[in-house]
Amino acid sequence: MNKILIIIVLVSIIFVGYSQDEKNYGTIPSIDLKTMEGEAFNTSEISNDGKPIIITFWATWCKPCIKEHDAINNVYEDWVDETGLKLYAISIDNARSSKSVMPMVNGKAWEFDVLLDENSDFKRAMNVNVPPHTFIVNGEGEIVWQHVGYLDGDEIEYIEVVEKLVNGESID
């Protein structure tokens, strides 16, 4: 009986942590990051003229992160045209491994903005434990949805949430 209870609790924790809908998780904290060119960038500058934003946390060593970004990149231009969406990919590679971010991004020809969180300050402020971790921010700058992990096709759920925000619908 105890084993069944433990399994139920663990499955519940995993399910609840896996995808969260229609909540306000606050706003984006103000943290100093770097652009891939090494210039200072504060997360308070993350904006999109009242349109939704996707923020993904990833690393060069994270295979699901790479798959997620490749899948998104394949449809990103269409997403932007349809919804006005903007995506910021936040690399959590440390100062040493972040040197491989630009070659990877350029080699993959990812079209979205990539920022470096070499000290993991933004990662900690956003309560990210493992990548990939994806957040959706509404037009008012409120974090309204998040998702941990990546399985093929998850990007479809991302754009569905964004479309609902653009159309003023509930994201249940």
C-alpha cells in the first residue's frame, strides 16, 4: 500500500511540474545577461510591443534542448508572421562552455535571439532546475505558462498557447 501511495505522489509531482497552465508566475526579473557578441543585456529589455514572448532555457550539452530549438526554428518564421511572437533562448552554459554557443547557433541557423546566462543568475531567478524549461509571457509581461522538458511535438502546444493569448482566449 505504501509503495502505491509513493508512486501516486511521485507521478502527481512529475505531472504537475511538467506543464502548468493559466497561472501568473509573476513578471520577468531584472537580471544582467550577455548577448552572443559579449554585450550587456538586462532581462528588463525583454519585450515585444504587447505581443507574446517565449523564453527557453537551454544548454549546448542538452540534446532535448537542441531538438526543441531545431523544431521551433523550422516554424519560427511562420509563428512570427501569424502571431508577432518573439523568442529568447537563454543559454545556461557557464563561462567556459558558452564559447561553443555562437558556433552552434550559427551552425544551426537559429533565427531567434540567444542570450548568455553564464552565472545562472537568471536561471535561479526563474526557478529553472533543468533544461529545457520554456516560459510563455503574455503581452503585459506576465509569465502565464511554463513547461519543463521536451518531447517531439511539444512546440505545437507552445504555439497553441501563444495563439490563444493573441486571440484573448483562456489557455486552459
